[in-house]
Amino acid sequence: MADTRLANRVALVFGPESSGLSDEELAACGRRAFIPSHPAQPSLNLSHAVMVTAYEIYRAGRRPPARSRRAASAEKDAMLAVWRRGLEAIAALPPHRPEGAFARWRELLQRADLTPREVRLFEHVARKMAERGGTSKRARAR
């Protein structure tokens, strides 16, 4: 059994004031938070962004705890691997750029505040997609 104290660790990542984080850096982040700003001044001073974020974390810590445990990033990553195989089996990803299309699925499902049970539901659906996709491929081959 994994140590949930380590599995549920969080890291805050801030990009340079001038450009923010790269697409590759953003893709490595499970969840994202954005601080709204005025269009005339679209970025914040880094120290101000850190201060606003720290304050929001402080406020969130004062709320009553959630009733059920949330799925850890590793649980979601494992589910996403099964989900991708299911999408591939039913040809739901374009053959010319599957990575880009799957990146949108990854962003959506990483952003979702899922419980471990909900992650297992997605895995179940993905396995059924893979089974059905394999069946229809065999039928087409006949």
C-alpha cells in the first residue's frame, strides 16, 4: 500500500513574470490555478502571485475537510493509461496527432476532483471500450 502522505503531496510551480510556464511545464502539472488580472496588466509580480496563492491556500485550509479522500495523482495517471488504451481501441484519437488530442483528455481528467471510486469507474469504462474496440476490429477483419 502506498504511503498516502507522499502520494498526496502538492507542489506549487510559478513561471517567469514575462512569459509564464511553457506548454511542456504546464503539461507536467496535474492541476492548474490562474489568478485573474486586468488585460492591461496580464501578469503579476512573482512575489505578489506567491502571496495571493499562499493566502488562498490558507483560506482553503480553514474550510471543513472533504468527506472522502480524493484520488492521488498516481491513481489518476494509472487510470489515464487505461483510458488512452480504451480510446485507441475505439479509434477515438486521431491517427495523425494522438498526443495532442489525448492531452486534452489528460487536462480534463487531471483537473477533475475525483475520488478513488470514481477513478475505478473511468477505468472500468476504458476496459469496456478496449474490449468492444477489439471485438469490432476482429469483426471488420473477417
